[in-house]
Amino acid sequence: MHAVGVVGAGGRMGQEVCHAVTAATDLELVAAVDPAHAGSEIDGLTITASVDDLAEHGAEIVVDFTVADAVRANLPRYAAAGIHAVVGTTGLSDADLEAAAGLFSDSAAHAVVAANFAIGAVLLMHFCQLAAPYMDGVEVLELHHNQKRDAPSGTARHTAAGIAAARDKAGVGPLPADPTTELVLPGARGAEGPGGVRIHSVRLPGLIAHEEVIFGALGQSLSIRHDSYDRRSFMPGVLLAVRAVSERPGLTVGMEALLGW
């Protein structure tokens, strides 16, 4: 039985994590932290305001679904307290991940940071890496609810980085330069992600998390799409990370390693 705390417990994702942990027979929800919802109840616990409450309540593992600024402040505290961390917050930079790797390499605690815990989304990224060397062009379209703070999403950036790495590994070279020479409206071609992959962000009410990757080659196209219609779609991946983190020293980035890729 692993004792788990959830930080960001009052948010939409945090609430789902609390419910998932409570329902798991091999996990115990021992702490729920969220300064914005302190005093509220969730799954029989009173939400508290400080991450210091995790150690007080005996949490061995923390799941953090907050915002990037909060994660930057929280990770050193988890590492110092020896609490394993599973982080689903997006908006973290490469420098943030380098700092986290340093923190957890010197700690008894370990960490898993993933841009997306939906198994289907991880499969999408894997399939894109298989396709990347064989197609001549690719663009990423990511769609999220209108309360998401960062754009483009961490999943889209991770997808683009994987495509670029797969092309490099196969020796096919970078993507062709964008032939667009005149932007009638600034930003019409989206953002340029890793490896020159164009990323387009949509924010609309009613959406949850969606991504479509469109490959093109002479006379053909290939579209790979994943849709999360409910936040419960992320929970099997979160629980997989919670159960695995104590066995993975240092920092693990992405779900791929947990799935054996």
C-alpha cells in the first residue's frame, strides 16, 4: 500500500487524481493540498494549504497537477523531503527539467514528469516517430479547453521533438524549409517547434485535450489523431506512474519508458 498525496487537489485534474487514488486497492490517499481550495473536502479528506503537510501526513508519493511556477517551487521541497513526485503540469522548460534532474539525482526520492498521461496520446507520439522518416512534411494541431494557460501544449512540443529526433536518427535530414514567403496575418503559419515542425494551438470551450498530426508526401497524407473526451482518460497513466516512480531512480521524462519503449 503506497501513501499518496495530491497537490492541486481542488482543480479539475487534481480531483480526478484523488478519486482514482481512492478507488485503487493498492494506494491510499493520505493528503490533499491546494491553497486555493483549503478547507474543502474531497474523498474524506480536508484539503490543506501547504505542501509541507505531505510529510506530516506520511505521503510517500505526491502527484502534482498545478502550474509551472508552483512546480518549480515544489520540486525542491519534494526532493528534500524524500517524497517521490509524479508531475503532470505542462509549461516546464528544458532548463526546468535539467534542474529537476539535478534535484532528484541527489535525493532518495525519484520523479516522473510527463506532458500527457493518456495512454492513447503516448501511442500517438510513438506512431508519429515511426512515420516521421518516411514522410516529407508534418504539422501538429493541438486543441484544448479555453482555460489552459500555456500554448502550445507540452504534448505538442514533445510530439514535435520526437518527430525531429526520429528523422535525425534515420538520417533523412531536417524538414524542408517553409515555402511561405508572405504572411497576410502574423502567426498564420503557427509556431515553429523542435526540428522546424509547425504547431498550431486551438483554445475553445467544450474541448478537453486533442491532438492531430498531419504528415504529407507526394500524392498522399497520413493523419494520426487522439482525443481525450474526459479527464478520467489520464488516470490509468497517472496510476501507472505512481506505482512505478519509486523503482525509477532520478528523473524520468515522459511515459514512454514506463511502457517499455
